[in-house]
Amino acid sequence: MEVLDVAIVGGGPAGLSCAIEAGKHGLTSVVLDKGAVVDAIRRFPHALTFFSTPELLELGGIPFPSSGFRPTRVETLRYYQSVVRFFNLPVRTGEEVRAIRKAGATFEVVTSGQTFLARNVIVATGYFDTPNPFDVPGAHLPKVHRYYSEPFAYTGREVAVVGGKNSAVEIALDLFRHGAHVSLVHRGTALSDGVKYWVLPDIENRIKNGEIKAYFGTEVGEIQPNTIVLKGRHKEEIPNDVLFVMIGYRPDNHLLEQVGVRIDPETLAPLHDSESMETNVMGLFVAGSIAAGKLNNKIFIENGRLHGKQIMEAIEKAR
């Protein structure tokens, strides 16, 4: 069986940047993803516009054409797909990695279809697959959602959004503008300081005008089929047809842990060198937002895309 120089787990921007840099260094590689190319972006809200400008999302020096100052989800998907084609990257989609094992000087990367051997492994799986815990009675009900795509199914319905950061705020506004009766439930006493400056006046005015009901200092205590029970500053039961829980996500570190990578119990970040991105397991690297653990406001596409160059330089140095 061929032994690759690098096996990359995750086909997001960070994983793609690693594959591009591997090619530049003449290294053989494979990119394995259980979903599609940049699958997390594919699952973002359909009308999403990125905070970043196109230049900050570029990979491999390939210009990112966009019709506006900030690119849309569709433009971003098309761009990254074109990057894969341009560099002829060895991406294997629909290939879920189920285990990583150290086998002497190489790694065995076991997928749903086969086993790959590689001298180095890069885990770039992000965090979007694992929502933060929401341990509330009734959270199993089908009306409770951890992801959001579009508003059209919720016109005229009682919809609550849990959270106070960008995702929750933008979803609440989108639902309101498409005819839903929206309540925003946030355990903080005010919206997050990180809410986008051009979005903040909009949500504040909708709340001030009573167009979106805001329950600050409040949490969902129980979920019933037709209502939710609030606790905290507001102790009441309100009508509810649909609940979107937008309280963030965290990395799934099970692949790293099974091969011996140490994980910080507070941040859930894997132990790694910030220059080389190598973990405590020699030859195993992390790239992209998984390197920050649950502090996912520290690493974005903008800086995660730079990890590929750092990692390949470290691999070259060790050869």
C-alpha cells in the first residue's frame, strides 16, 4: 500500500490550504471529508453574507471574484470548489474518518471505505458538527433545531431563538422579516459586544419597537410541544411552535484523543506548537479552528488558512 506524505482530515478552507501547500512542496497527500467540499459553509444559512472581505478568504493566491464588498455563501462555495479544480486537489468526499492509529513511523487513517497510510496527519475538522450542550427538558422534541437554513417555513408561526451573538441575532432578524413572530431568549443582560456593528442598530430597533420580543437575563427552563417555559429574569410560559438554539459549537476531539493528543480540559484545545501546529504526537498536526478548541472566536478562515504553510514548512524541516 502506498504511504502518503500527508493525510488531511477535513475538506474545509484550512484543510484545502494544507493540500495546496503540500503540492507546492512536492508532497503526496489526500483530503478526506465525510461531507462535501467546505461542507460547513454548505450548511450555513442560505442567505448568509460573510463578515470577511473576499481577499481574506482566498487560498493559494487565487483571486476571489465577488459581486459585493462581502461575499455570499453561494459565491464562497463556488470559489472553494473552483480552487479544488484549479489545483486538482486529491479530495475524497463522503469519506468519513473513523480512526487514526499510530503504526510505527506511519499513521493508519481508517475511513468508512478504506485505510490510508501516511507519514503525517493533519486534523482540520473544525467544530460545526458538534453544538454546545443544551440540557433542557424537552430538547429532544422535533421542533428544536441546532442549525438554520432559511425562514420560509416559519411565516406566521411562534418562533424563539436562543442566544445573543451574531448567529442568533441574524436568524431572529431573518425570521422577523419573513413573517414569523419572533422571541429572542438570552441569558446575558444584553446582546454580545461582538454583534456586527451594521446589524446591531437593526436588532436594537426591532426590540425597541416590540417587533421582536427580547427576554434578557433569561433561559429556557423547559420545552413543551406548544410552549416554552422561561426562567431567570422572566419567569413565564410563552407560545412556541419552533425553537432555534444558537449557542455555538465545539470541536469533536475524539480522533485526536484516540491517537494520544492531549486536550486542555478548560478550552478543549489540543496541545500543539503555535508555530508548527504539531501536537504532542509527533507527525500529527492540527489546522484551522479545531486548534482553538471552544474558543472559536480566535481562529477563523482568515488566519486558519495560513496554517497549511506553517505545517508544510515544519514537515519539510523534519525530513
